[in-house]
Amino acid sequence: MNDSRDWGHLGGARKAAIVLLSMGKDTATQVVKNLKDSEVEKIAVEMACLGQVPPEVQDNVLREFTGAMGAGAGAGGVARATAFLESTMGRQKASEIVARIKRLNASGALRKLEQMDPAMAAEFLSDEHPQTIALIMAQVEADFAATALSAMPQDVRADVAMRIARLEGISPDTTKEIEGILSAQLADLGGGGVTATDGVKVLADILNSTERDTEKEVLEALEAKDDSVASQVRKLMFIFDDILLLEDRSIQRVLREVDTKDLSVALKAADEEVKQKIFKNVSERAAAMIQEEIDYMGPKRLSEVEAAQQAVVEVIRNLEESGDIIVPGRGGGGDDIIV
């Protein structure tokens, strides 16, 4: 693992890992999809093994990154960076990423708030006036704001939501005032910077959205460097073959949400054990129909099969997140008791 002696000699992969962790999961995932497998492998290993990153190091790396966007590319650097992102992932997503990076660089306290657990952030802000909370929620990432708001008491949530809807603009002076409030309170809490836990979770989310070959290469490289960290990442992931971990009633719940065509394509290249696990949890007639569709659908590109398998995995992850199913071995370890 990295320690404080490493921070004076940051390599490119480590800097990239810090930037990606600062972006947040969704943005980082979109960026990673446009990198070469060899680049993803190097950055992923650094991300998972990063350790505690001092806040000043994180700030310096982000300044260097945004400086390269704005000045390093010459006049119109941001415009060029935006044009590149648009060519690889579309105008809307590129705009979101550039805006996110600019905001991160300009708003240290808000960035540190977003690194907290949203429920903890809701508790942290509980003593603030609803208008202050509204101003803060309007400036953080939408997913974070949504989760934080849902953790607030119903009356506070409704008041804050109404105030957000009525906002017509936030002046620079107001932003500075909010920054001051947050900075003082966050200083009392101590800490800051990104952590190894952040890296493991973000990496697991990213790998769940990558192609299988990339996922396999990254995990193998990570195991070679630090087997314990690789194990932590695997525990937070779910791949199609992990359907074997599910209880029969959980599989039946999943199958009610899965498109039959996606399921047939997903099973095209699945292990026989996985197929039989699925067939066991549908009627004989349904199993025969799925097998017949597999037999007659003809050759499929591996990318199509993996996309269908990922669609099934997304259903499983959503049901697990909502509490409708339990995936044994995820999150709490082998001592969990399921009743």
C-alpha cells in the first residue's frame, strides 16, 4: 500500500486514479470506457491500492489536471478538451464531465462533502437552515443530492425541495459564503481527501460496467500486486456467473424482471451449470422455449452476449439494492445469517 512518502513522486497512473476518484462513480465509468485496456489496468491497480490521499495532494492533482485542460493545450484548451470528449462519448455526457471537473476544482468544500456517505451528509447538514441546504444540494452531484435528500426528515425534505425548485441563480458571493460554512464544519470533523475504501468501491462499480476481457485483465493485474485488495474488489462485484450464488426464490424474482430475449442471448455462451440453475427455476415449458430460442438464434457476437448478460446483472444489482433479494457473500462476509 502507498504511504505518505509516495506523494512527492506521483506517476501518471496514480494521478489519473486520483482524478477519477474525485469525479465520482458515474463520470469515472464513462471516462474509463474510452481508455485502452492497458491504461485501464494501470489506473485500476493504482485506484484500488491508493490508500489515504492527503487533501492537499488531491487538490494539487486536480489543479494540474484542470490546468492542463485550460492552458496546457494552448488557447482554447477547455474547448479542445470538450471537443475530444464529445467525439468519444457525445455532447451531453462531455458537457457533464467538463462541468463536473470545473466545479470540483473551484469548490473544495463541496467536493469534500460529496465524498461523505449521503446519509451522513444529511445528518451533517441537519442543523442548517433549509435555504442553506437547498443552496448546497443545488451545487452537488444530482445522484448524491437525491440520496442525501431522501435521508432527511420528510418535512425538511419537502421544504428543501421547494426551495431548490425556486432557485433562479446562485451568486459568486453566496457560493463563497456556503464554502465558508462547509469548510469550517468539515475542518471540525477532520479528514478529507479520498481513501482506499473509495477506490475499491469505485473500481468495483467501474468494472461491473466494463467488457469482460477488461474486467478479467484488471483483476488479474490487481491480484498480482495485492491479493487482499483484489479480494475486496471482487466482494463488491457481481458477474453473470455469480447467479449460482442466488437462492432459487431470488432467481425466480429476478426472472420476473428480465426480458426473455435478453435471457436467451445471455445464456448462449453461459456455463452449463448456470443454464441448469436458470432452467430449474422456470417451468418445463418455459425452459424448452428458451433452449429452442438459443438453438435457433444463430451465431451471436460475444459483445452481444455480454451486453445481454450485463442487462441481467443490472436487474440483480437493482433488486439487491432495493432489498428485494439477497446475494450471499456480498457486503457482510461469511458470518451473515439470512433468515
